[in-house]
Amino acid sequence: MTPAVAVHGEAIVTLREFHPFEAFGARFLYMVPSAGIFRLDDLACAIVDALARGPRPEESLVEELSARFDLDRLHETLDELLEIRAVGKLGEPAAQIPNDLPPADFPLNTMVLNVTNKCNLACTYCYEYGEDKIVDTEFGSAPKFMSEDTAEESVEFLLRESKGQEVAHMTFFGGETLLNFPVLQKTVAYARRRAAEEGTRIEFSLTTNATLLQPDVIQWLAENDIGVTISIDGPKPVQDGLRVFHNGKGTYDVVLPKIKELLSVHRSRPIGARVTLTQKNMNVLEIYRHLTQEIGFWEVGLAPVTTQEHRDYSISPEGKDDMLRQFEELASEWLECALRDEHHGFTNVTDTIEEIHKGVSKAYGCGAGLGLMGVATDGEVALCHRFAGSPEHSIGSVSKGVDREKQGKFLEDHHIASKTDCHTCWARPICSGGCYHEAHVRYGDSSHANLHYCTWVRSWTHTCLTIYGALAEKNPAFLARFGA
């Protein structure tokens, strides 16, 4: 039976889509889909609580609450809740998720240059070489190393596609990035010269497994202000059980002195660690403390492995629960530090708090194929670095430019409006369905929502919202460092 929208002309009011959370006794609403956050005063709480019992005529609501609150203030607060769409009129159509696509000339912000698809390690879970990289049979035809000419064409591509941006970002990736170190050196020099000629600036970063960090390489990284992320999975037993050379030898004793030298020499930019979590290395707290306190990384980001469910290193449902519990413990430490205006290196919190503070409401899971693109060793442009070398996910080349038709089709297929599984999820402004490569590996379709992580993402987002609320209450000045 369809409910009536009015009784004798009275509007029926009801709650709309939001996620409530609390911090230090204060109550907040995270608005969906706008991603706005609103702190509720006592009157707003009373209205929300009354409507939580069910829709009711507006006059009945006002009459009930007028015994406790000033009538003018009551109407004013109700109007405010209607304006932010926390409250609505029963029978009004639900807000539709807009499917407007970005403009064709949306600027490229970050280009990930896969300078090699070759690696000197044999990490069994690696998406580059693992069995679960589901790409068509042409994959692997690209050269093992990017040439200097292709790298220079890539620089020109970045300069063209990032027009209007004050700064563009170039990240070097692999395989093992430093296997093609001579091309890195020449590309950075060429890019700096060309950016200066174009009146813009390019910032550089790279990811490495640290095995090839020789003194001259470290000196070059420091002198050229290259941001560095080290792929490392934890203490010696963890690292040597997962990240090994092709002969099966562990890497911890090889990389440790090299990393410490890098940390002592390269001081212009913080050095971060990137950890892949698998069912075989789930001690998040031990890993984090080892990397920050014993080795000295400024920041550490941890990500669950991208894999199919039947792999022995795939994280079980119980493992996900344990991972969340440990993430939450680190998140509590992060908050304690933030309340004291101190740094904490757990970037999983930092990155989410920044998105919350900026009111990010994503139409896409990430910037892949839009503000971020990956370039394969042969110059083919892919959605991101993880798809580099996959013809199925190519959207152009550095020499010919972006195929706008293919890009447009990708953006349409991967828009949150096309992911019906996500339309009722309150966390969709932050998640928007998740990583395309994860979906490709798990479901064989990069546009599929990552349903296997939905509960986890909602729990983690709620944790970060409570941290945000706590800072808003006790140290709002700390949030200013995340910008507007």
C-alpha cells in the first residue's frame, strides 16, 4: 500500500539518506550523496530522533517538540534539515545519481610510466606476473624495457594532456623500476627542461623494491628530489616468506641497509613504505611498528592483496575482520597523535580523512582513465599502471594521444550511476565501487563493484568519520592541514 504524502493538506516529513556517527558526545550526519558533514545541536537531534520512529505530519512533529524548544527556532532548524536533505517530504522522488560525464578535455594530473615490466624478484602474489592477471592473450608482447624515445614521447604526452595544470606528476613504475635506471635519469632531465620551456612544473616519484638502491642511485634520488615509495612487507620472517629473488632467497637482509642509507641521505621528501597484506602476513600492528619504529619510515600504507578467492594467500573473511580490528587500533593511535598535533604515519587514515575533509563525493573509484593514466613500455596508454600492457584496457598511445571514444565508453561504463549495487550504500561517496583492477581480477569485469569488500569499507569509513568528528570537536585546527 502506497503511503499518503499528506493528511488534510499537512506535509508528511521523513528522514532521507545519511549516515549518523558520534564523537566525544557530539552527533553528526554524513550526508549521502553530497558527502557534507553536519554537527547536530540538541534540537536537530530531537527532530532526527523523532523521525527515526517513522514519518509523520510536520505539524504533529512541531507540536510534539514545541513543549521543549522555541517555536521559531524549531521551524528554522527543520528548514535547515530540509535544505541539507537530511529530512524530506514523504513521496518526493529520491535523489537520482547524476550520470554526467567529465569533459573530454579533463586534464591529466598524474602519469605512471611503467619503464619496465621485468622484475628481479618473484613475489608469488604480484599482479604483474601472477596467475590472476586476467588479460587477453596479447599481453606480454610489449618490450621488457621502455626506450628513451618512448619515455620522451611520454613526457610530451603528459605536457599536452596536463595543459592548464600548475604542476603535473610523473611516477616511475615497473616491474622493478630501477632496472631501467639510465632511462629514469635521462627522462627526468628531459622532462625538467621541457616543463620549464612550457612554463609548468613536473614532480617525480617512483616505487622500488629497494634491492638496487646503490649509493649513486640514492644520491641521484636525493639531488633530484624524487619521491620514493618502498615496497616492503614487514620484518624479516614476513619479508623473506613473501618477497624473494628468483632463486627463492629472501630479500630482507639485502634491502635493509640500502633502505637505511636512503633514509639517511634523502631528506627532502618523506620516504614511505607500501605493504601488501596477504593471509600469510596479517600481523598489521607488528608490521607497522617495525617499519616506522625500527626501520624509520615516515609513513606506511597497507593494502590487501588483489587476488582471486581460491588463492592460498587470499584473505579470508576472518582475516578481514582481524585486519579491520588492527586498522582500528592504529586509527586510535593516529587520533591520539592528531589531538596532540603530532605526526602518525598510518596513511590509510590520513588519506581517508583528507577525502572526508574535502567533501569528496566520487563518481569513479579512482582517477584511472581520467586524471591518472598508465603508460606501458611500448607507449600504449592504459587506464592505470596496473593495466599497462593489457590491450583490452588501452585508451590510446603517447604518440597518437587518447582515443576519446574509448575513454568516453570507459567513463560511462565505470560511473557510479552504472553500478546499481552501490546506489543504496551510504559509503559510496568515498568508495564508488572500489578499484577497477581488483574488480577485473575478482569478477573479470573492471566495472563491477567490489562487493566482497563492501562491509569492510563501510566499517572502515565509519571509523574514519568518528576520527574526523573527534578532531572537529577537540582540535579543528589540525584539519586545516588537509586544505579546503
